[in-house]
Amino acid sequence: MKIGRYLWIGLGAALAVGAGYAQLNSTTPPAGFGLSSSPKSVQRAGAAFAQVYAALNQIYLYKVSPTKLWEGAIQGMLSVAGSPFNYYFPPHLNSVLNQNENGKFYGIGVGIQAANPNGTGAVISVVYKGYPAIRAGLRAGDQVVSVDGKPVAKLNLDQIVALIRGPKGTLVHLVVKRGETLYHFAIPRAKVTIAAVQSTILPGKIGYIALDTFDNVRVPHQMARAIADMNRHHIHKLILDLRDNPGGLLCVGIDVANDFLTKGVIVQLKNRQGKVSPAYGCPNNGFATSTGLKYRGKLVVLVNHNTVSAAEIVTGALKDNHRATIVGEKTFGKGVAQDVLPLADGGTAEIVAQEWLRPNGSNIQGRGINPNVVVPDTRYPNPVTVSGAGAKPGSQVTVTVNGKTLTLSANAKGKFSYTAPVPQLPQSSVQSQALVNPKTDAELAKAIQILGGE
């Protein structure tokens, strides 16, 4: 979860060293890093870095981009710092990050998901009404083969999204595979608004609001609109679904929690010196207020092990203030917040800078939040898994799974395996409209029971 403000540090001088080449055998630390006053071990490490950088540029057999070397060095520093929640977004991905946070961009109006188990490739999961993609004839289930002539099977989703988005009115050329046939599309980019909030009204006048992410500054407005709609329909029983929510901006999380609270602490922050302070700069500095639009009826919150970060702030605030019944699985357990650091190369670093504390004073890092009522998430079926051993290394093994014949390759030890892809949940082609099914969703069914529904 990211702090909703920027921490600025002047790095221009430090990065300027990248413009020059150190001598291959130099033991002088690169200028601009301020190493002259550091311990000698640190100075030697700085000099070694300069030597390796120079060697890769001067004698390495293959040509390598100096920019890629610097980006790799930044990623390496953030990685060895010890937290898995330190991130570096190079300039070409940072633009996607900024677009997501602003909640609008120029694209074609589709949702995509990874095509491969390792997170690469893309399959269109939903085609939204009112946007260019549906007018062009794209369909949910189309597998993206290339974007503007660039194959995407080995790219991750952020990279593919960056290719599909672009300036207003420009064409993006897609090749998709539908069945065994390839289709070519030239689709004009248009303004797309991210709808992070989906809602519906269930039988028995039970409201349902699902929040996909907190990484969007438009979420408070979208939540307010959804709550106003619930109040307009005289809804006094509501389900807030935070399952599979990866979190996002701290201030957005506080804003959402405040939609359901009239008093009490929402969250506090603890820095590296151990000082606990309010969430300065966020709504009411992290405290609930009685003013503004509110939902005041009965409330159940759905969570699972993929409820993360800012979603856990909302969960903890509503649980500790005895405002809601929490139903589902133990949450992920990310109890730290990052400061967002704009970098001189146009990229962004997100650096863990604080712990966040629940209203009861506890930190959830690595522990998560236990629900009031434990119910497993049954929306996703267990995938079929096939594994075996004893085959000739490198040989092909043919297996039949659910009537489909698959050819698997044995590895160097003669082992082979296959895991069927988990089907995605159905999505509405109308933005902001939720699709739910209590018959296949045990958590949802339990929430309806708690609220006195059918």
C-alpha cells in the first residue's frame, strides 16, 4: 500500500555518473554517490560497482544497454534491502502506473488476464460496452498474439497493457487467436475510465458492492456513488466484497473506511524510529468523522487470502470499531506502507517507509486479519493437476484430461506435469455492474444468511 503523497529526494547528481565511464581498473568510487565519507568497505563496493559497469560496456561479448544496466542496479538495490514490497517501475511502465492511479487513459475498453501460468501472455477477459473494442468485434476469450506487430506471448501484463494504450485517436493493431483462427484488428484508442467499484442489489433488498482496487484516485467518488445508490433504494443490509483486492493508496483506503464509520481510529503509522503518528495528509489524518455521505445499515465484509494492504486497513478498521462482521478467510498480511519516490530517469521507486497499525494498535505484517466467521472461498474450482515420473528425459508424454489430449515434455529427470488453468469468474460487459452467484460462492451465501436474507 502506497502513501498518498510523494517523498522527493534529489538524485540528479547521483545518477549523473551514468553518463561517464570509469576506468576498468579504477579503485576510485564513482563521483556523485557521496562515498568519500563512507566506511572503506562501502567505498570499495562502490568502486567494484563502477568496474563491473565499465567492463560490461567495454569488454562484454554482447552489446548491452547502459540504461538496462542502471535499471537492473536499481532493482537489485531495492531487492537486497530485504522487503518484497520495494518496487521499481522503469519509465515505460511508470506511465501505466500513473494512468491506473488517475483512473483514466486512452485504450480500447477491454480487460485482460494472463494467458500462461507464469503470468505472461494475455487473454481478453471482458469487452466493455461503449468502447472501441466491442464495436471492432473483439470477444472475451480471444488470445492476444501480437500488438502493433510485437509478439506478446512472453511479455507480462503490464508490458502488454503499455503496448495497447497510447495517444487518443491513434490505431492499435491487434492479432488475436479465436479457436484456431487468427483475426486482425485495427482499433482506434479512446478515453477509458477504470471502474473499480461494481455493485448490484440481491433478492431480499441486500446490497452488494465489490471493490477491485484502492490504486485509483477515483475510487472514493465511485464508492460514494454506489453508496448513494444503495441509500436511494433504501438498502439497510450491505455486503462489501474486498476479496482479491491487492490494495493501493493509503488515503483511498482511509476514505473508503470512513464511508462506514462515524468515529474512531482508522489507521496510524509507525516509522523506523518507532514513532507512532496519525496518517497526516490523508482524510482526517486517519480518523473517522461523522460528516459526509455514509452507509449506516448492517454490514458484512468478505475477505480472502488475497485481501491485501489498503483492503486490510478497511477490514481492520471495520472489525476493530465493531462496525461489520468479517466473513471469509484470513487476509494476506501486508502491514507496511511505501513512500512513492519519483526518479530522475522518469521511473518510480516505491520504498517501504512505515508500518501501519490497526485501531487496536496491532500490526498485521505476516499475520493477516482473522475473520469473525471463517468460510472458504469456493468461487474457484480446484484445478486438475497431472504429474508423473519415469519417462525418458526429453521425451513426449501424451495424457488425456477431461476428454482433451495433451502432449507434455519430460524434463532432464524424466518428470512431467500439467496444471489446468483456473477459469476466471464471469464479468459484466457493463462497467460498474456486479455479477454474483450465491450457489457457487459459500462466503456470499453466508453473508446473505447473516444479514437475514434467503
